[in-house]
Amino acid sequence: MREAIKVKNPPIPANLLIDCVVPEIPEQMTFGDSVQLNVALLLSIENCNGQLDAIRQIEAQRASQ
């Protein structure tokens, strides 16, 4: 008779669990400042989505084992 061996999954890497960076929003800003803020916000969202995608991939791999 074969016995199943339970393998504990390693934790999700800490770099995927860090908080997303929220750029500081100044009280007053020029049009140029607002464009730079939008770029920073979009970059932060892109990075966060990358972290979430990596976590989803890890979880999908775990589920298929």
C-alpha cells in the first residue's frame, strides 16, 4: 500500500507581499505635476498587478500539484 506524503508549501515570497507604493499627492500642483503624479500612480498600479499575477501563478501551481 502506498502512503501519500504531505508536503508543506513554501510561503509566498515576501517581496510579493509588500504594500503597494502610493505616491504623495501634494496639496497644490501644476498641470505638469498632475501628469507626473498620474505616471507614478500608473506605475504603482502596474507593479501591484505584477505582484498579484505572480501570487496567482504560485497558487495555480500549488492547486495543480
